[in-house]
Amino acid sequence: MNDRRPWSVEDSPARVVRGAFDSEHYLKEREDLRRASVDPVAHYINVGWKEGLNPHPDFDVRFYLDANPDVAASGSEPFYHYLRFGREEGRRPNERGEKFGNRVQRVPPTVSVLLPAYRPNYLDLAISSILAQTFTDFELIIGDDSIGDTLASIISKWQDPRITYRNNPNRQVPASNGRFLLTEANGKYVRFAHDDDFMLPTSLERLVEAADREKAAVVYQARYDVDEMGIVTEARIAVPLGGETRMDARRFFTNVVGASRNFIGEPNNILISRDAMNTVEDPFAIEGRPMQFLGDVALYANMVDRGFEIVGLSYFGGAFRHHRAQFSNSDGPSYSAGLFEWEYLLRWGADRGHLGDDTYLPAIARIVHEMYRAWVHRFPELQRFIDLAGRGEGGKYLTAAYLEALEEARAAVNARTKSDF
């Protein structure tokens, strides 16, 4: 067999085969696999080709092995060999002598798990916890935001056909990796993952079941906090054990934004409808203004603002790791945005009619006195918010004076963030 071309992470058998696989053709004669929601590519690579099942109408597995005894003797999966070597060498894909076509019809997965990655330390654990899910109808798309090839070498050893590797085209631009991966997603639902966290085995199964049953745009679970060694430091549960809860816009802005407390969790703790996300041009921004810290809360605010409900489960689905290299640490250059963006969401929610003065006034007083005053010595941009004291004008809270202060604060955060890279 000819192996002239250098191998790269893009050339793994799972990725090469998935790129040309015709799932509709493969499942046509195997209704049992369709009913079982089995990933057809994974089935083909592990079992199907040995049974003589064809991955594409233009490729005949048995013919290719009979016509190429060197391939048969090597034990290589024939479709991968043809795509990577045989086609270039002039080997025939079928007895008819027809060229391999492009009639690819993929069955989209139920879930797209999106993993924006830039740290190698816990990446293997993150990937293995995703691949170990009891719910298997998902794709895992990993976006590499690192410098060098360390992550690529880690990812390349995983040969699961559900994995797709991508380079973030906007390397090292904050939040760009996750946004890029959203454009690559094919599933009905999206589940984010972090390179330093991990899922528990039935996480996807429970989330998908609840989302389908409740017709919910967002479903979240209880989660554990763990330290650098993976030891549980806290169990975070916002729903009574054995129960579920639902939130509309009023409850969300009262209980989450009004309390400046995100008990729903980060994007890696939720399952979200891709169709619902697509109703917002940038779901992590508020009216086109990208959030610098509270992008997850902005996502949930955008969903409930558009009439979608959020469902909470008491089941523990994963772990969020706390460590010194974390972007969200209070030592990070963007931490002040994690303070003043609560006020931004509060003012926006009030102007949208999602909360009244009975929630707004005590919430803004707490933000000014308990959050801003505690950090203004380190983040001087908070002083203007203190001076404004939450005041509105003409029945509106997103006033010109406030938006001017907001833009100055955002500029200060951007300046620190850029100098940090």
C-alpha cells in the first residue's frame, strides 16, 4: 500500500470516512440501526465493513477487498484506504468501474457537542467523558485555539468517528472559538463542553429526554465544583432533588439577574435548541453588544426574552473545575465585566418589561454597595457606575449617560485583555 502523503489530524480514518459517508444509503437496508439511533459511521467503521455493508452507493466493500488483496491482507478498513490512497492510485471503487461520486446525504446528529479548546492539561479527560455518554447520537466538534500542535497531537489519538477537529480561524480572539464552532454544528441541540471540565455518563441522556418531553429551548442540570485534582468542593443544585423547575422571562430576571447569581451554570451545563439560538444573531450579546464576561447569562436572557422557557433538572450531570489558569478567576483582566454586566442586564430587563422597580431598585443598590465599592480600588472604571447609582431617565434605565459609562468600562476591559495575551 502506498503511504506517501504525510499524516495529519485531519486524516484520521473516522474523519476521512465521515466526510464522504452516505448515511441514508447505509441505513436503507438496516432499519434496525435507524430505529436504534445508532451513529452509522461508527457502526460501519467498527462492524459494518466486515459484514460487507457499503458506505456509499458508488463504493463496493467486497469488490474493493477482492480486487486489492494487499488491502485485504492488511486488515485495513477499505473505504478509508480508497479515499486516502486508492483513488489517487487509480484503484476502482466498484465492479462497474464508475468513479466515486459526491452523493453524500448525512443524517444530522441529535446533539452537537462543541468543545472550544486551548489548554492540554485536562483535555483527555474532557474528551473521554463525552465519548462515554450513554446517549450516543452526537457529534463532537473540537475547535483548537492553542499555539503550536500540542492539542492536535492529543486529539489525533482519538479515532472515534463522531469527532471532528477544527482550527479556530480567529486564534486567540476571546470568545471567537465558541462562536466559530456554532457555525459548524449540525445537531438539533447544542451542548458546550470545556477543556478542563467533564460530564457524567448519563448527562446527555437526561438533558435530551427532558428537552424533548418539555419542548424546552434550554435545559440545565445540577453540577459539582471540583478542584485541580478533581476533588469535589461543592455540589451546586438549584432544583429540589427529584424535581424539575421552569423559568419564563419574569422568573429569570427576578431570580437570576435580580440576584446577580447564575445558578443555571455555564454553557457546558446546559442543552440548548439550535433553532432557538438561531433566532438571535449573536446569542451571547445583548442587542449586538458582545458580553465580555457574562455571555452565558446573556444567552439565557435572550432565550427568555423571545418567549422560550428554561427547564432545570435536579440530576447531577457534570463537574466544573476551578484552577489558577481559569479565565473567570477574580485575578483575570476581564473580571470587572463580571460585575458591571449584571447592571447592564438589569437595566435591559427593566426596559424590556421583564422586571419592575420592586426588583430593580434593591438589586441595583446591592450591586453598587456590595460589588462596585468592593472592587473599585482595583477597577477604576467602576466609579462612574457608582456615581450614576442606577438612576434612569424618562422611564428608561438604558440612558445615554449609562451607555457612555458602559462603553468606557468595556474599553478598559479590552485594553487589559489585549495586554494579557
